[in-house]
Amino acid sequence: MKTLDVIAAILLVIGGLNWGLVGFFGFNLVTAIFGSLPVLERLVYCVVGLAALYQAVQWKKIQQRWK
């Protein structure tokens, strides 16, 4: 499960950096990379969203695993 915790955390950092770029510079990195493949772009957003949901639901268990 620790591997899944790390993957989810990495995806959240990527998502956060992308939103920072959108907020500060109006530049969406995911669109820049996958703009010609909107299905893949949407998949990236879904996976990042699932990572956030996983982190939110498993927060206490994650803390216990990493002690």
C-alpha cells in the first residue's frame, strides 16, 4: 500500500503544479502535452482526481502506515 500512497502523492503534486501554472500564467501543462488527444487529457484529470479522493479517504490510514 505504501507504493500506492507514493503514486497518489506524486499525482497530487503534478496536479497542484498544473493548477499553479494555470492560476499564475494561464498555462495548462496537461493541455499543452495532450491537447491533440482530449480523451487522454481527460484521463489524466480523472486519475489525478482519483488520487485526491484516495488521499482524502485514506488520510488516517496513510499516516499510520508511514509511522
